[in-house]
Amino acid sequence: MKFPGFSHPMSGVAVPVSALRSKKSFGIGEFADLPVLGKFCGAAGLDVIQILPVNDTGSQPSPYSALSAYALHPVYIRLEDLPELRAGGAGAAGLKALAAEIRKSRKAAEAGSRVDFYGIWKTKLDFLGRIYREAAGEIRTDAELEKWIQANPWIKPYSLFCVLKEKNNGAPWTAWREFREVSEKDIENAWGAESGKQDLVFHAWLQMRLEEQFRAAAGELDRQGVFLKGDIPIMMSEDSADVWAHPHLFICGLRAGAPPDMYSPVGQNWGFPIYDWEELAKSGYSWWKKRLHRADLFYHAYRIDHVLGFFRVWVIPEHERQGVLGYFKPSRYISRDELRAAGFDEGRIRWMSRPHVAGDLLRGIFGAEIPERIFTRVGSEDLYLFREDVNESCIWDLGLPDEKTRKLIAFYQDRMLIETGPDGFAPAWFRDSSKAWNSLSGGEKEKAALIIRGYFRDSEDLWAREGERLLRFMKEETSMLPCAEDLGVVPDCVPGVLGRLGILGLRIPRWVRRYRESGEPFIPPAEYPRLTVCAASVHDTSTVREWWETENDRGGLWRALGLSTADASGNSGGQAPSAYSPETAERIFGGLLGAQSVLVMFQFQDFFALEPDLRVENAADERINVPGTVADTNWSYRMPFTLEDFDAGGGLAKRIHALVKKRADGKPA
């Protein structure tokens, strides 16, 4: 859908579809709820609704573990809107009884305070299967469905993948006995055979109905003048129809992740295979372009998840569990010849790239016998190397006590260079604290540092070319507005590339600081680049209220928002109130809305702090996800009120409208 451009500074609300609640929803938000939210946004003066990915993830509640780049998740369908339930014909009596059963089940599902994702998924699939069986005769002969299947080539491998996954009790395709490898001919043969055809058509029918409901919702938002912003995850799960049917487009021997940072000292291993961009280029990136065109059916704008991955990806060999031993790909890797030319012989190169562990340290773990299946001795020295076929998984599988396992992992990760191939190396993330680095002479350190600086200098040029090449076709392929999630360890080239392409960057105020200055002060939102999205909070952070009540440096943010003048409560001189009252929230939101960014976004639950009647007791209950944790509260947040409760003329809409109107009019909030 075409994004018309910015006629004024815009504001919006971010919310997972799953978190919505209406008088017609079924235990979880549905596509049909979006226009109800759109009506509220129109009254509140909000221009944009941003949602999380809505791809099919099966039983997994995380929207970033998709089984398909194209298929929509069945949990978001409104059962009672299916035309089959209103149709006549042979199954009319059974369908009428089903409709009554659905209404009863929906009422029970709505009783929960949070989303029971697995339960709702199973219940809806059961109802969908029963509806399909009652109306199978009409569905199987539906000319519109056949036309839709022909127009959507992705549906055939996806449907076969779903059927086979069900037959294998949900096991990943890598564990299947049959069809681990599949060709286009195999897929066509499956669709051509009469046996099993009904199961395949079920998934096609379901996806067609999901698309109809989502397009209808998006079209209604468009008529309301509210823009819908989607989210396109960069990576695909290995256990997906896309990797299964098109393995040549992916490199499954490497996993994507993130390097260590203050929140994850061992880095992150997301477990996703990486793209083979050279292979994708052979078809003009058709797989990605089709994915964008699919998104274009619904969205005016979209968030490019982890945009840094289009410049370079932090990759980890598939058998390593943590992210510490990753490296950036692509890069201008350090060659063996380059190290030799600098005076490092083979022994020194091995010393820098493979951890050497003293025998007495290992005997402290294993006793007198150091296991030969894990270590090999260096000549006659009391010094040992991990065998080349050993990895982190092997160490964990030894079954040692946790403390000893952690020591071995620390030994294993202690290296200065990461071997990327027979003759290529990349600097290790913690290279400066490695035993190898600290053992080098002064002259050796100077030479190594010079080589590493050259690696980063040349790699920056490579990353700039790579990012611009890939993001250019994404920008030019549709009329949607691309917005980049450019968080993390950002290469210096990224802002320039995004600026040249007109792609919006992301600013989350609590993290936007002058990190090289004393005290790391916040950068005022009024100084953000215009081509950015300022997001008060996002799905992976606490809400503004929870941050205010539990984190440090409230005063710094208060001053950065320009809120040092006295207010009715007597706060002055830059003193931030400790209590997060509705008045405090209003002043903070006003400061954020003064951002130079063309778009300012708030999580919907952030706005609840403006009204005492909408305030929940514990702000942590409003958080959507805590990265790196496994908990029932992740991805299960649901609004405690129905959308219909937010009367368009009510207090919340009026308070929001008063704030955003000043921004839209170009006045300080």
C-alpha cells in the first residue's frame, strides 16, 4: 500500500495484534480488531498503528520464529466472519451448530487476563478443521480458491510442509524420515495426487481466508486515514517451509546472532541460518522481492528488523551455543599470508587462533587423566589444544558439574583470532583480554593492532557497499515506507547509507546518549535526525512507566526532554518527580513528541498511564517480552480493557489528541 509521505510530523501507537481485545475477539487479538483500534486512533489524532510480525509460527508465541515468510498465523482469524459459517448447502445444519459452539467457546476464551497462545491456537485450528470438513465439497470446487492458489506459488510448499509436520507430530523437518529433501517436482506430485489433497487444500483455503480478513482490516484503516506499519523479521527459522523447500538460499552451517554487549555478555545465538546472498542475487533477489510484495498487500510502512544484518551478520558456527565466538560476515578477513608477512609464523598463528590450556588447569577439572577425545597435547609440553572437532556442544555434553563446564567453556572461548576458513581469520570480540594477546611482545602487539585496524577499515567499506546494494532494491521494490531497526553495534557506515536511501532509523530515548562524553548524557530528542522514528518504548523493553519507576537517571532524561521549567507541582530546576503520575506521564510524552523525528511512536499500554482508571498496579505486567528469558509472561500480554471501552470522545483520546495536535501543528508539545 502506498505511503503518501509526511505532510506533517506524525505520531502513532505500537501494539501486537495478539494484545488487542474487543467484544468480538476470541482469547487473542484478531485482524478484524484493527479497524476498531483505528477508530480510536482517529479520535486521538494518531496517524500510525504499528504491529509485530503476524506470520505463522505454529505453536510458538514469539512472532520472530516464523514457519513461513508468507503465511499468516491462523490465531488471528475471526471464525465468526468466515463465509462458510453463513453458507447454505449440504452442511448448513452442521455449520449452524458449529457457529453456536464457537460463540460459547469464545466467551470462555475471553475470560483469561493474558493470551493462552497455545490453547487458542489449538482451539481455533480444531474449529477451522471442522468448518472445512463440513464445507469441503464447496471449498474443493471453489474457482476463486483455485485462482488464489495459482497466484500464490508459495502456498504449495507451505501446505505440504504443514501436512508433513503434522504427520511427524510437529518434529522439525531435519528429523523427518522422509521428505527431508524435496524438489519442485515432489511438491507438484503431492498436489497432483488425490490422496492427501484435501489436507493440502485446507491450508490453502485457510490462508486465503486469513488474507481476505487482513486485507479488509488494512483497507478499512486506509479509509480511516490511519497508516498500518508492519514488521518484517530479517531471519527465517531453520524449521520453516522456506528453508525446507529452498535450502540453496540459506547457509545452514552458520547461525545468526549478536556480539556480546552490556545486556548479554556472552552474545546471542538466535539459531537462525543466514542467507546466501550470492545465491539470492542470481535470481535478482526474487525470494525477498516476493516477500515484500506480500507485505505490500497490507502495510503502508514496515519495520526492517535488525537492519544491520543487511550490512553484515554476526555469524556463529552451528555447533557453538553462545555468541562469543562469532564474527561478522561478510568482512575483509585477515589472511594467513598477511600474518606471515607481519612476522607471525605458523606456531604464533596457532597460538593466537586456538586456545592453549596448561595441563595443571585441566587436571584440576578432570583429575590425572585428561580426555583424549577432547584434547590433544602440544608436543612434549604440558600444554593442550582442544581437538579440531570439539565445540561448545561437545563440552556441555560431557555432563560435568556446572562450575567445571563453565571453566572449560572459558578456556575454549579464550582466543585472539577466530578462524573463518582454512586461510582466513577475524578478530575475536574479547581479543584484548585473551591470553594470546597478553602474551605478545610489544612489537607483536603493534603489528597485530595494525592488521586489525586494517580489517575494520576495509570491512567498513565492504559493509557500506553491501548494505546499500541490498537495501536499495528493498526501498525501490514497493511504495511502502521502510523504517530500519538499527540498534546494536552499529557500523559507522549505517547512518550514511540509510540517509542516502531515505530509510528511517530508530531512536529509543533511554539508549540515545553521548557515550563518549563524561556521564554519557542523553541526546535531546529535539536533536534527533529528521529521518528517524522516535520510539518511547518497544516490545523488547519495559514501558516508559516501568523504566521510570525502576531504572536510574530519570533526571537526565527529564532535562533532555526540556522539562526543567517549573510546573503546577513545583518541580523546577531540572528536578524529575519520582512518582510516575498521570501529570508526569503527560509531560514526558509532550517532551518526546517534541522530537525532530518525523514519526514518534508509543506502545499502546504506555498511554494507560495518562488515566488513573487505566493504570495497572504493577507496571511490569504491561511488558511484552524480556529478551533472553523463557517465561509464560513473554508474548502473552493482553489489554485489560476492550477497544470499545475507549470511547472515541472519552478522556484518554482527548488527552492524547491534545498532545499530538501540538506536534502535528508544528508547535512544542
